[in-house]
Amino acid sequence: MNTFSFKNKALYAESVAVTDLMAEYGSPLYIYSRGQIESNWQQFDQAFGDHPHLICYAVKANSNLGVLNVLAKLGSGFDIVSIGELERVIAAGGPYIATGLKENKFGVSFDRALALYKKAEFSKHLDVFGLDYHIGSQITEVSPFIEALEKALDLISQLKAEGIKMSHIDIGGGVGIAYNEEETINIEKYVQSVLDKVGDLEVILEPGRAIVGNAGIFVTQVEYLKQSGVKSFAIIDGAMNDLQRPSLYGSYHKAIAVEDNSKGIKDTWDLVGPICETGDFLAKDRELTLAQGDYIALMSAGAYGFVLSSNYNSRPRVAEVMVSGSNHTLVRKRETVGSLFENEFIFNNEIN
Ligand SMILES: Cc1ncc(COP(=O)(O)O)c(C=O)c1O
């Protein structure tokens, strides 16, 4: 699947020109590809074949109702971590909410697990039937997953020896994506190496980033170009509050000019927002040909993008749009400045 691709030197989301979407919905904008979300989910699902399994999309990666609804229609389960996420999934039409609320910040330590399972087995209020874990995020090799799986299966054998039988194993999320064409996990091989070890246990997976990451882009417009001699800055209308990952984690998102502009200036640019913070950048040292008014796409921004955005500097959160073939629809409208303070009140000394 090649969801975001160039046709006649212009970036397309499926069959829609990104500039057309910008003209219709405004800038900055998150754009999601329905086809890419579906194909990412199906890749996991199909790799399991007939083996009992459930792909539970990790809602925290992108909780937009439109995204959840696409996944619900595929038969996805949902991994949720709060009442808010539960209500979203119900509103989106998600029937399989397979995993519980993870209220313990980091679960229980592996060393205590055996004793706790034994205690739980004797409780008349608890039913023990599965072992769930999650080892981290943006993991680009299979070996840490297999190491964790072997440890977990060893615990399941110990439990079996104690008469406690498990019916499922939840191996969490964490499958990394290629932000800059780096090597990452081959889903079929990963799933096969899991299947080689789990016997007849049902397998639950909680991928977030691997489902939505490369299915979304963040598009922003160049407001002004500033070449100081030492450094060249493209001041854009998107900022750290809209896409936090670069300033929060130093994350890399590929930056692409949405259209070829023969009148642009070729240089090595820092893409910086209008917020007065040194951390307000979306990309650094990128060779691009740019002119004022051009659109730039920050690629693979579908996971931990909009969900981490904020209203810092009283900036309304941007709109989100979903594309499917040649159709497109708003899945979240742009906030208005007025809406940002509609729940705020002025302390009035004169009353009472
Ligand atoms: C318990 C749990 N499951 C699944 C995920 C999803 O991880 P990812 O988006 O890396 O697949 C997370 C993310 O932190 C998590 O904490």
C-alpha cells in the first residue's frame, strides 16, 4: 500500500491532492488514510490465520472517533486505559473491549506475579485466565519481544504446574514503524515467531503506532522564510502544541514539500513554529526547496500526534480529516478560540 504518494510532482493522500484538502479544510491539518489504517490492521490479523487471536488497537495512539470506527468495522478489539477511552470506543461502535483498565501504572513486577496469581486463584471474586504485558514502544527488532514471550511462557508453565491454567496471553503493543526508512519489524515474521511458541493459547496484541503511525500526516504552511546567514528558518503555522513528538522526544518526522515549487529557495531549513520556546520546532536541518505559502507534510504523524496536542499559547487544536479513495471527510473540526475559554469564569468580588 502506498497511501501518500506523488503524482505529477504533487503529494496525494490516496486519490486526493493534499493541496485540495488544505484549500477545503485549512492549515495546519492532520490527514489520515482509511485504506492504510485498514491494511495495517489486516496485516496483523491475517498473519495469525486460524489461530485464536484478537488485535486490540491501543486507543491512546490516536483516539479520534472516525479512526476507532474504521477499526470497529474491521472487527478490531480495543486496548483502553481510561474511562474516557472506554466511552470513546463505545461511541465509535466497538464491541470488543478485551483488555481491562490498566490502573496500575506499570502493572506488577514479574517477580511478584506467581505469588499474586496463586492468591487470585483462591479468591472467589476473581477469575484467572490470562497473562498480559507490554514491554515498550517503537521497538524495531523482534528479539526483545521473543525474550519477553519466553519469560511469560515460562511463568505460564509454572502456573500450570500449580494447577492454574491460562487461556490467553496478551503480548502488548510496541511494534515500531519506519520514520526514516530504517529497518523495522516484519509483521508476518514477528507473528510467526510468536505462533511457533504459544501452543494453543489465544494471543492478544495491542498495537497502536503500527496501526495508525504511517496512516497520518501533519500538514503545515510556510508563513515566512528567514535566512540569517548562519541558520535558515522556515517559520510555519504548525507548532509544538500541534505535533509534540519532535520537541518532547526529539523524534524525527520526514518533512516533504507538498508540491514542487520552481520559485522556491533550496536550503537547509529548520522548521519552526510561532511559539516563543526553543523547543518549538518540528524538524531540523532539512534540505528543502521552499517559498512562502508552500505546504510541508510531516510524515508518519498518525500516532501520538493529535492526541498529544494541546492549547498552549491559546492555539485552537487543528482539524482532522480522513481520506478514503477519492472521498474525504472531516473527522474532527478545528477548534475556535472562543471554545478555548468557554469553561472559564471571571472571579467577581462584587457578587455575594
Ligand atoms: C499497555 C500498552 N499497550 C499498548 C501500547 C501501544 O504501544 P504502541 O503504540 O507502541 O504499539 C502501549 C503504549 O504505551 C501501552 O502502554
